[in-house]
Amino acid sequence: MTSFPDIDLESLKASIPFIKSAVGIDKINKGYSTDAKYIVHSSNQGKLLLRTFDLDQYASKQAEFDILKSMDDLGVNCSKPLDVGKLTDKELFNKGLKNTVHADSDKGYMLVTYIEGNDASEELPAYSADVQHEIGAEAGKELLKMHQYKAPPNVAPWNDRKTPKHLRYVDEYMKSGQVG
């Protein structure tokens, strides 16, 4: 994570009223998502995760936001959805994001609570088999809650939707040089 001072925080706060108490923002340079991700530091809400995306993805991001609301209602331990919307100030990101996926395009955003932690793939190997088992059992309880959610009939089967995403993850992993 690096400081990202070129983004105009005051314009961001004006564009997203939910973060009017923000005192800082840090860019996250991790993950496989095409979204730009930032940790927003708020004086009264703690850390929030801001994801920005090209506006042509708005419908799918709205659906994702709605599913997060449903997960929250089911008591799933996940980021709490706070706000989703469209950014109208193109200069907001053009100042700090020249030559990136978002520069000079219409953008949307999603704001959720930030969950502190490290990547499980990096942390789990350091734990004993018993602790790993406990963590897996807790994950299974969360998964059981998630399975209470009924997908709408117009949603394509999981395999059809997720296989391209996971193939993209595998491709990125192979390119990362972490494969021995």
C-alpha cells in the first residue's frame, strides 16, 4: 500500500458524501481485480475500502453490492456495503491516475467497510494443522450462512460465471513468477 497524494481528497469527499469525514487515502496495489482500490481513512468510520471501476460495469457492481447487503443480513462475516454510485467529476481521477485503467473514462464506485488482515495463502502455512482445521471449520460456518442466499432465476450457473475469473487468476499467478 502506498500513499496516493495526487488524488484530490476534497473533490472525492464532495463526490461521495458518505466519506465526508475522510482524512486520508491510500492506494492498494494488490489483487487480481481490474478495480482500482483504496483504503479511505475516516475520522469517525475507521477504515473503508473504496473500489472504482469503469462505468460500463455499473450494473454488475450494483448487483454485487446488493448481494453484499444480503450477506450482511444473513450475518456473514464480510465487508459491510455502504454506498455505490457514479462519479461525475472526471478531473477527480485524471489528476492522480494518468495512464491507468480509469483515466479519462466515466467511473463508478463501491464503498464497503475495510476488514483488516493478511492473505490467507501467506498466513495459513505458518499455523499448525490443528489451527488450520479450526480456521477451515469457521470458514465452513460462514459458507453455510452464504448458502442460505437464493440466487435469482436469471443468474447463470456458478461455473459459467466463475470459471473465466479463476482462469484469469491462474494466468496472473503464472505470470507473477511465484510458480516454482
